[in-house]
Amino acid sequence: MAEAKAAAKGKKEAPDTLWSRRDFFSYAGWASFLGALGLSSLYFTRLLFPRVLFEPSPIFKAGNPQDYTVGEVSTKWVKDKRVWIVRDDEGIYAIFALCTHLGCTPRWLRTENKYKCPCHGSGFTREGINFEGPAPRALERLKIAVAPDGQIVIDKSKKFLLEKDEWTKAEAKLLA
């Protein structure tokens, strides 16, 4: 019997592994499930805070009426606001610089006394009426008013269409 004990002492036992194969895959499955649940929760939480694009105000002040000469088209606001301001004998009106064909920005050609779209060649008179090219209708006029401080206020969110006979409305033209 002493020999059996001595033989048992000399024999090393295999160390127990930390996890069995079954435990490892069980924990890996739960970890994957909880990870997917956590990511789904993050994405859902992100939906609660929508992406909002803050656009500049469509209303802007364009200076005093006396800044605009009779018979001239002001291109001062075309680059920043996409607006021409025209003063004629009757008053002042604002034209939205957006071609009614495909939305390009026409150019004011002073020598030819017309707006000309560089994309497809539509032409518009000084008043904004289409007379050549593929543009289906006239340019849009914008709401124009005078602020209490005497400056011209243009609202790009309110548009007036010639074909609906809206150019004759009081807000479409500032009488001077």
C-alpha cells in the first residue's frame, strides 16, 4: 500500500481548465446577444434626437429704397441670397434668381437687358417674363416690404407667380 501511495504521489493530475468548451461558447453567445442589444439600444436612442438642419432665415434686410436707382437691376444679393432687386418707375420688386426650367442661377446681362440662364439658354425680360429657351414660366417674385426702420425687407418664403396673376398683389411690389 505504501507503494501505491508513492506511485500516486509521483503521478501528476491534469490541471482543471478554467472554462470548459461548453462554458466558453455559452458565454460567447450571451456576450454577442448583449452586445447586439446594446448597439440596438444606442441606435434607438439616436433616433430620439433627430438631425436638424438649421437654415438661415429666409427674411433679410436689403438696405434703403434710395440705395436702388430707377431703371437698374441690382445684383448685390444674387451671390448670397439669390435675389435681384429691380427698381422701375412704379416701385421696387424682388426677383428670385432661380431658373424655372431646372433651377440654375441665371445671369443679368445689362447690355442685352435680360436674364440669361447659362445651363440651357432660357431668357427672361427685366420683369422676369420668359421669352426664349425651355423655361416653362416666368421667374418668381418675392414678398417685399418696408421695416419700421425704413429698410427694405425681403421674404424668400413667400413667392408670387405671374401665371396665377399674383404679381399685382401689394406684397409683390413696393410702390415708391
